[in-house]
Amino acid sequence: MSLENDLLKLESDGLLRKLRPVNSTGPLISRGGNLLLNFSSNDYLGLANHPDLMKAAALASQKYGTGATASRLMSGDLEIHEELEAALAQICATPEALLFGSGFLANVGVLRSLVGRSDVIYADKLNHASLIDGMRLSEAKTERYRHCDMNHLEDLLKKPGIQGQKLIVSDSVFSMDGDIAPLRELRMLASHYNALLVIDEAHAVGIFGQGGGLCREWGLTADLLQGTLSKAFGSYGGFSACSKPMKQWLVNHARSFIYSTGLPAGVAAASLSGAHWIKQNPDAGSLLIKKAKNFRLKLVQSGFEIPDHGTQILPILIGDNHKTLEFSAALENQGLLATAIRPPTVPIGTSRIRLSICLSHSSEQLDQAAEILVRTAKSCGVLS
Ligand SMILES: Cc1ncc(COP(=O)(O)O)c(C=O)c1O
């Protein structure tokens, strides 16, 4: 394999990814001296720049130092971790929660620890990469059902001859389409076919269900609710919200928990402060969704086709990789950051611009963004 040739091929296919630093976070950021309206951040509640979170991070770093210095099972089990876990369990309305280094590590660790070679995982085709990697690491047989297609899932569950543990796994809000999984049907099928149910609520916690996610909003219980602190919570880290025995199981079996250092205290303290903010602002999620709905409506009235899923993630499907890159670059020239999303993040032929709406976007910023999107789409031939 030649790295150079591979990279050239990626470039010619419009699939090369490049790092491009910005010098701040928030709704308005700057890159290379240019101010940009940021529509590519997952800081959905605008908490990453909240003074309470920043202060909590600074104070905890002063108290505990900057690193946890060891795995939780060695000397790295800081009191603030336990406090954060209790707050997360309360928000998610589950008996317990367990922190991981990130949402990615939580997903990989959980799937790898729950099932093995003689078991079967049933997974939505559009699940997040971390769930796919967790499935692969588990070595379980995998059955991927068509996106949100419960008939297909049931056909797979019904297949004769399955001996081991069954596990169904799905995102709740899908990260690149912003649509919502049929959670009630997933719960029913999991119960009927005696399968474990793992729901990744990375894009729903903090926003729906008073911060607990869509399972909480809809009164459903998953065996494991997977969350991240890196999006709506404005901080970093991941967690599994679950029963007490399940937490104990994970502490003893999840390799990405056991063999990895605990979260730094400053990060845990920022998350805890984010959790308090979310508890004290139970309407923030619905305000965000309202904001996203109005913004979508404005774009649709101008000719864009954006499905109405009722979430903060608004995809503008372009299809071709080069065309998507061109549109994204033109938007950036006009002062709007909306990153091109291309395969393998999304299926081939479905490259898109993914707009994520944050509570910190002001009405003026949303109006300005809509105006830039329409004007630029017309000049790039995305809109006629
Ligand atoms: C659905 C989903 N699950 C998990 C993750 C991983 O979370 P983290 O960024 O905390 O690793 C992401 C992040 O993009 C995600 O979109």
C-alpha cells in the first residue's frame, strides 16, 4: 500500500479530510482571521462557553490537579466522578451511570463486554461509527437492518437457530440525518425476542426528556442508555446509564473503562456544572427544537428540501462529494461554517451539509445564516 497514492485517490474522489484549526468555540468563531457563523458544532445548548462550567473546571483542576493519574480502578476514582455519575443517573432516570473517557469509548466498551462470539447484534444500518467498531470488537455475529425498518429487524430476529444472547443497538437521534429511531418498536421487539437493548442518545441527552434523552421523554427503558458529555453538556466524556448490576458488570468487563485513565477532574466538574444547568433549565431543549424548526421552515420556504424530524440537526443533501465541498467552501467564503459531510461518515452518494442549530445562535445570526445559505446555494447551483 502506498500512503501517498491512497491520499491522492482520496483527494481526487473528493474524500480527503484535512485539519483546519479555529481559535475559539461558540456560535461565532474565527479561522485564519475570518469570522464565521458556526453551524458545525455540537455544543447544542451553548454550554461550552458558559462561565459556570469554565469556573467549575478551573476550581476542580486546582483542587485535584489536571489529570486523574490512573484508571478509576487504581487511584483515579475521584469523588467528582461519583458525583457526576449520580447527577447523570438522576437526569436519565436510571438507577446508576458509569463514566467513560468519551462517548466513543463508552460504546466500544459496552458492546465488547456484553456479547461475544456465540451471540448476535442487530444494528441499524446508519448507527454511529463507535457502535460499529464496538460490534466488530465484540466478535458477535452482526445483523444490520435497513435504517429504522422494524419489519426487517423482526425478520432477522425471527431467524431460526439463534442460541446466544441477542442485542439490539440503535442511535436514538441519528447524527447525520437528525431523524429519530422508532424507540417504542425497538423496545417492544427487544422484550418480545428477549434481546438486550442499547440506545445511543448522544444527540438527545441534554435536549429531550428534561435532559435524559428520548427514552426518558417517551417513558421507555433501555438496558443501556449511552450518552456523551461532549455535545449538549458542553464538556467531554461519555457515559452509560443503566441498572446497578449492569454498572457492576461494566466496571468488571468493559475494557475501555478498566484499562483507561479516569476523566480529568476539570472535565468532570464542567460536565457536572452542565448537568446542573440542564436540570435547572428544563425548557432549554424544547426552546432549541423550536429554534431549529423555525430555521428549517425559513430554509424550506426558500426552496431547500430538509426533512422535518423535529431535532436540532438539519441535513441539506447534495449527493456528489465535489459539489458538497464546493458548496461548503463557498459558504465559508461568505462567513458561514457548515462542514461537508462525506463517505464513509454517510453512505456513498449522500454527501451533505449538516447544519446543527444551537441555543446560542441568536435570531440575527440565524437570519444571517439563512440569507447566506440561500444566496450561496443559488450561486453554486444547489438551488435554482
Ligand atoms: C451517535 C454518536 N454516538 C457516539 C459519539 C461519540 O461521542 P464522543 O464525541 O463523546 O466520543 C458520537 C459523536 O460524534 C455520536 O454522534
